[in-house]
Amino acid sequence: MSSVVFFPFDLFGSSGAKAGAELLADAFAELLTDNRRESIKTRADVYMKRVRARSFTFEKLADYRDWRKRAQLSVRQAWRKKDFLLWVSGNHLGVLPLYDELAGSGSDTLVVQFDAHLDIHRFMECTPELSHGNFLLHASRPLPKIINLGHRDLLLRPDYIRKYYHKAFSAQEVLLNPDPVLQYLSKTAGTAQKVLIDIDCDVFDPAYFPAVSNPLPFGLTPQMLLQLVHAAWSERVVGLSLSEFDPGRDRNDQSLTTLVWFLEYFLLKRHEKLRETDVQ
């Protein structure tokens, strides 16, 4: 089974991302409806009866009470059922409960994080309180092993990055010489017992994905991200998160179309592989 959870949390950074998670929830519901209407067999048949979809709402002040604990409970319930978890957040901070749930799970757990920013910022103009730019500083300890791919941070010192990240490959390293990165990622993910793939949409180059609040140049193309995800992918991938989609900055639904395609792609990738295993 797959649990698809829409968590439109956007406090403490990237307020437009709330609308992004809500729009994706609507688009995903429409996708399922279209699949049910289809009169011929399609590849979607492998997941249609294996999807549990749920949406959180944040309309009233009370909805934010204990948001982190409630979200972590939802994550825990999905993984206890051994569901594949697709977690669609507003801003990246809404993915923190997944990191909390993985805290203390040891070196056998790996988070493959795609993000233009290393979320450990503590510059003079950054708030020390919890925000979407420093949430790893506030995550439950000990952190799982984290590999970042595609960051464009230029000022953070390597010794400081190593306190929180097992490895961090800048976009420059990925784009100029991808083969060693792909090989390292495949080898490291291949030895992990549990893998979470965490995609912050600002990892994309804004030419391909304009709908983010904090765009940075020289990002990844969708094709490059697909290659990297493929390198990390196995039956040990327990979940995938998407965050930081700001539809108010989109162009002709370019970014929305990319994410809806990715959502269905990951469901197919998960459930077609499971069906092949069942047949064997």
C-alpha cells in the first residue's frame, strides 16, 4: 500500500507553499478520478486499489496546535503498516516530522535530500528559532545519515556541514561530473536498510521550475534529478517527500505538471516493482 499525505504547513517560511500542497491534493484527486473513469486497462491499475490519500487542513489557529507531533504520528502509522509514504508538504519545514521519526534509527537509515539550501543556516540575519531554513538544527537527535544533492550554498564551511550531513554534493559537483556522484549514491543507498527521498523543489533550476519562493541559479534539471533518484532507488525506499511548491510563481502550470507527473511516476515505480516481485 501507499499512503499519500498532503500536509500544507507553511509557517516560518515560504507562505505561498501552503497553496501548493493544496493544489497538488486537488490535482492528485483529479488524477485518481480520471483513472477510475478509464475504460481500458492502463499501468495505473497497479496502484489504484493500493493508495490511501489523506489531507491535513490548516485553516484555524487550533489546526496548528501540536502540528509536529500530529504529523509524526501520521508518519509512524504509515510506516508501521509498511506503507510507502508520499508526503507532500507546504514548505520544507513540514517534512521535519519525517526526520524526527527517523531520528535514532542508526547508520542503516539514509535520507537522500535534494535541496538548493542546506537547512542549517545560522547567519546573522537568520532567526535562531525554528524555520524552514534551519530545521535540521531543531530536529530530534541523533539525525539519520543525510546526503544532500544539488545545494548552491557558497558560504557554509565544510567542517560545519559535516556536523549534520554525511555528504553534501553541490549542484556544481553534480552537473560538472555526475558519474562519480551517481556511483557514490547508488553504492551508499544500496547498503542502507531504509531510504527516504526528500525533494525540496528549489533544487530545480528556475528555468525548468519557476514556482519556488527562494530560487537560486544553476540548479538541477528534471532529467538530472530523475537520474539521481534512479541511482538511489530500491525496494528499501520507504518514502518520498515533496515541498516548497509555490503556484503563485508558476508559468502556464509548468511546475505543477512536473510534480503531478513525478507523483504518478513514483507510484508506478513502487507498485510495478512490487508486482514483478510477486510474480517471481
